[in-house]
Amino acid sequence: MGGRLPDGAVLVDLVDGTAVAVANGALALPLSARTARVLVAAPDQDLEAPGAPGGLSAAATPGRVALTWEPAVDAAGYRVWRSLLSGGGYAPVADVTDAAFVDRAVRDGAAVHYVVTALDAAGNVSARSEEAPPARKNSPALGMMHSPVISWMAHGSWHTLPR
């Protein structure tokens, strides 16, 4: 249930009227053998997630990646997610209230990928934004490096491609 129904959401069993609340992303409800439960949302609850943030962009400079995005309608805050892989493996980085975040915890030279989700006042979470184009933090040392030396062995002796 985590990420689908917010903590505190109440579901009611249509069979016997039992009410159960989501806590820590889970439901705890006894279910005897050969019985059934039909759970529906209790009335007057906000279970509609805000829209996903749009226009996510990332700008990398030495020591930081600055993210900005378009605010989502009905969002009370945002969760920023980061991954070293494109398309998945995201881990939460920060919860923020503005449509911007500066990540100072990424190593220079690492390619990182970001998505953002919106959260509303009731705790509902949006779908993920589109992934920001990869942000590769530049390292000052990388700009000073010479071209790599290409070497190979042929006929028992080493050869080096001139620079």
C-alpha cells in the first residue's frame, strides 16, 4: 500500500462495517479462512494524488547539481529522487516545499539521473516526473587532463599512438 494510499486513509469493509486505517504503508486486518473482505474508501477522504511535476531540468557545475521544475497543481511539497541508472533505481534525496533543489552530495564526474514526485496536504503522492536529462558534474581536474595514451602489443613489442 506504500505510495498508493497515504497513511491515515480509512477503508471500510462492506461486509461487516469494520474500519481499518493505513499505517506505515500497510493495512492490518484479520481474515479468517473461507471469508472475504470488500474494502472501500470511507467517504469524504482526499485520495486523489496531485499531478506529476513537469519540466524537470538539471544543471551541473563543480560541487553541485541544481534542479528546477514546474510546480504541480495541489502540491504541498515535493520529493526528489536520484539514481546512477537511467529509468530506475531511484532513492529519495530530499523533501522540499519549493519547485527547486540543489544537490551537493554527488561526486564530481558522476552521471546522475533525477525524478521528482509531488505530495499533497493529505499525503497523496503523484506519479514520477519525466527523468531530467543526465547531469554530469564536471570536475576541474577532468578539464586539465591530456588525451589518453593508446598502447597495444603487436609481434611481441609495445607500440604507442602519438598524441
